[in-house]
Amino acid sequence: MVELRGSSRAVEVIGVPLDLGQQRRGVDMGPSALRVAGLAAKLEALGLTVRDRGNVPVPGAEMMDRGDAKARFLVQIARCDRTVAQWVDEALARQATPVVLGGDHSLAAGSIAGVASHFRAQQKTIGLIWIDAHTDINTPDTSTSGNVHGMPLAALLGLGPAALSDLLDWSPKVSAAQTVLVGIRDIDAIERDNVRRAGVTVFTMRDIDEKGLRTVMERAIEIASNGTAGYHVSMDMDWVDPEEAPGVGTPVPGGATYREAHLAMEILADHGGMLGLDIVEVNPILDEHNRTAELAVQLICSAFGKKIL
């Protein structure tokens, strides 16, 4: 039986088949791939109560105007993220830990807005642990691609774009002082200025190599927990090395090993302060026999307390 201190013993799974934030098709099938990999049954085997709410409705890209080339489909993504925020808030109100399945990382502007809004109503703030190969702190003015999946963290910190920053009519959703990025190894040149200006804490893969993953994760938890109700964890599967997780849209060599990825989740489970969890950017079209989705499910289980012994 798993003992969870900060997280509820109930889990609510929310699928977000969102592929509007990037240009490689297939990531909309990520939630299905994670379900096929046995997510609910494996969490229930840990003694958790699991409710699968289904998928947030997402319109097809072919039916819509792309909008401004600097932030394609921004209006539609913001509309979807508002629903994601509502569903996440409702899960927390039911005393369940939301597990949000992506879809591309632009969904995090909604999932984290939902967690932040829930605790804001209690006069509390939340921390954020962003586990990713990329910083996702671009804005329409700094993005070289116009892909909104590279902008959600900027939005959460109040840097824009306004359609995402102002979700639920308030901003910022998280403070830079309690925001930590882990596993970073690919940053656009102009994006570096945004990172420095925002003032978030960043642990790159070099930091993990030099300091060790346990030290990095313990420090990340300390920062994200400082004065907060707990922390949301938003994990892009491209933080794992593509040798282990090939089914992602923007693979970058030199990522976390299989055991490092599990250790990070195990350390989070040991601390028990996780308020919600995103798993994003699983793309079955680019995967090998659903390997990436199966690994993602294993990592979710580790985050909820699965142990070797």
C-alpha cells in the first residue's frame, strides 16, 4: 500500500489530445497510448482509486484558421486550456490528484492554472517543477517557430502571450521564486534572455551530471515547496534520452537515463508534496511499439509511490 503525504489517494485522469501547439502530427493520440499502456490498472494496483474523466474536447487543426504565425492556433489553445483548468480544479475539489495526459505541452498553461486557481481560493500559492529538455519560456516575440508548446511556462509566469497568461482572469499563476526547471539541455539563443529575466531556477543536464540527480531533485523540491501549498509537476517525455523515449516530437540527445527518470519520480513520491502531474508530448506515430507511453506509465507509477521493495 502506498503512503502519500501531499497527494490524495484518489487520482483523476484527464486526457488532453491537444496537437495545436506544434507541427508534428500524432501527439493528439498520446492520451490513448497511455491508457492502452494500462495506466488506470497499474495505479489501482498501488492501492489508489482512479477515475478517468475522459478527454477534454479539442477541435481538429484542419478545421480552423491558424491565426498569427507568431503563435499559431493561440485562440483555440487558450479556449482548450480554460476547459483543462476547470477540469483540474474540479478534480482537486473532489480531493483527487489530477493526472493530465498530453498532448503537447501547451496544455500546461491550463493544467497549472487550474491547480493555482484552486489553491488561490484558499489564499495559498503553489510551486512548479518543470521537467523538460526545453525551457518553454518563449513568447510570440521571441519564438522562431510560432509553436505555442514552447510558450506555456512564459504564460504561467505572466510574460505572455496574454491569451494564456490571463486565463481565469489573473496572472501570474506561479512565482519565479518557486519555479524550478530540471533536465534542460536545448534553449533557443534569444530564449536565454527570457530565462534570465524571469528569474526561475534552472538545473541543466550538466548540473545533473556534476551534482547528481538526488541533489538536484531535493533542491528543486525545497525551492518549489518554500511557502507554498505544494507543487505541480509538469513532465515532458523528451527530458528522457531518446534512446529510452523515442516517441516524442522534439527529441534531444543526452537526456535522463531510464533509472534517472525513475529516481526523479521516486524522490517526488518520497517527499509527498505533489499536487498534480502532467505527462506530455507522447507521440505514438514516432514511437516504437508504444515504448514511450509504457515508460511514461511506469514513471507515473513511480511518482505515486511504486517502489522496487
